[in-house]
Amino acid sequence: MLSQTSRYALHALIVIARSSGQANVRVIAEETSIPMNYLGKILHVLGRRGLLRSSRGVGGGFWLARPPQQIPLIEIIEAFEDRQFFARCLLGSESCPEGRPCAAHALWAPIVEQTRQFFEATTLADLLAEGQALEALAGPARLPSGSELSIDGVEW
Amino acid sequence: MLSQTSRYALHALIVIARSSGQANVRVIAEETSIPMNYLGKILHVLGRRGLLRSSRGVGGGFWLARPPQQIPLIEIIEAFEDRQFFARCLLGSESCPEGRPCAAHALWAPIVEQTRQFFEATTLADLLAEGQALEALAGPARLPSGSELSIDGVEW
DNA sequence: TGCAAAGCTCATATGCTCATGATAATATCA
DNA sequence: TGATATTATCATGAGCATATGAGCTTTGCA
């Protein structure tokens, strides 16, 4: 559904948001298992898109340019998927030129539209909240095992 | 969303169903603009999956193995997409191993499930009916232009 | 019985996504 | 000011989905 690259971007942003401050490429790559060089490129794109800020040099890294409530998932996706990602019909836009819908169009359109609305309405904050809920459920049993995904200290 | 190959398969099946009988690769390729050799391979796969029958030699071609009411779209898709097509989470199955859902999982699951149900519930016949409805709307204005997509004579 | 039509099969090419590696630019700090 | 840490940028490669091309096999028909 989503490209690997989009999924990397989402995952990286979740980790950055959780880190309550700056996070550098190496650390994010370790935590997410995303190849480091590739991740650098992805974060750079997110920077140009206005989702991340960055600084170089010692102590540098990336951080969210906006609070996660103001980062809808669709912005992340649009950075890496081509423009027709949501415009495309079941049979492809070739079979379905403007104004001459193909046989599948009307049936498929509601599905696409609902998916698009999901990505528009859901924000990075929603994902963080969901992750927090999961941790509350499973947390006590595996806190001692040392996974340091703490969500505290986020100042938004 | 769907791979090019799946979309080719869908499109070809629509054309075959409309042809009310046999259709050969060359004709289908011309009508759909799908590369002929590639189409041949796709139809062969659909044959092995039990969706098409074929015969060789002069006058040979492909035809539906079942009435279109009994061909759900999901069967077509499963022939060309990998098994995890609907199992996959927003962040990918790597981030989301069995029994340990990722942050996005619960939010995304309903979207995937609804999409899966669409492909299960919608049949080739539904696409044909939709195409017929479109033609009824726009038909009179462009019938003289010679597009011979007649739907008559289907004996199912 | 031989030719032509059509599907079948395999080998190869191409283009894109994903990934790697090296180097440059910039920032911090002793 | 030099050593180090970190992002920025560019060149290159790997692998897969997509596509092409050629020859093989089967079938129908004159």
C-alpha cells in the first residue's frame, strides 16, 4: 500500500516525536532498523517539506517543526508518493481519463476517498497516543526488560 | 495501490467478459493497450488460477471459466499481489510482528479490512454492470463513433 | 500433410525503488 | 584553530516489477 520509504518516514517521525527534543540520524536508525544513509535522505526531504528542522555539527540532529497534532499523515505520505496516489482509479488513470470514468471507477471511489480522509484526519499525535495506549496495556510486564521508549517529557 | 499487473488482469477480464465468447490475446491487447507478450503471460496465470480457460491453434483464445457473478475481484488480485497484501500494517509487517501491534495498527486496521471486504464482495459482474450503466448514460452520443464494446449476447 | 494461427515458455532488457558509500559542508568545543 | 560530530549531497549499485523478443508446441483447416 504505502511504499517502504513512506513507512520509514512515518516510523522515523514517531521516534523523533517520542524523543522529546532532538534526535540524530544514527540513533533513529538504530531504534528503527532503517538503513542509516537512506534514513538521512528521508529526513532531509521531510526537512525541505517543512515537517522537520535540523542542525548540523556536534549535538545536532532533527526535531519536529510543528507539534504532532498539526502533522496530518497525508503530509508525510505526499512527500514520498507520487501525486496520483489518491487520484488513481482501480484500473489506473490510463484506463480512466478525465471525464470518462472506467467501469470500476464509481465502485472504487468511496474506498479511495475514505482512505484519503483517514490520512488527512489522522495526525502524528494520534499515532503517539495509540502507542501510549498499547504501552499502558503491556507496559508493566515488560518495563524491566529495558526498552526505553518513554513518552514522558514531551512538551507540546 | 494495485500493481500494474493486477490492473492489467482486471482490465483484460472485463474485456473478455464483454466479448461474449472467446477472445484472443492480440485482440485483447489492442483493445486495452496492454503489451501483447506481457498480457499473454498474465492470462496464462489467470488460467492456472482457474479463472480462465484457453485453447490453442486457429480460432483459439481465452474465455471465462465461470460466470462473472462468481469471480470476486479478490481472486484476481491474489493471483498477482503477494500474500501479505491485506495483512500489512501501516508501518509494515516488520514494525508490527504477530501479537505486538505497532502504534498505527489499530487505527489503520479498519481501513484495510474495509478494502479487503470490497474486493471480496465485488465481482467481475459488478464491474460489467457499472460499465453498462455508464454506456447507457453516455451511449447515444458516441455510439456512431464506432466503439464496439457491445455487452449484448452474454449468455450467463 | 503441411501451413498458419494461436497459446506456451524461456531468456533477456529496462526502469524504478531501495540502498550503500564516499565526500563535502557546517557546527561545537577544547 | 584543529579535532570531532553531524547533516547535506552525489555517484553508484542491487533487486524487482515491468516489459520485450524469439522460438516451441498445439490445433484447425485447406
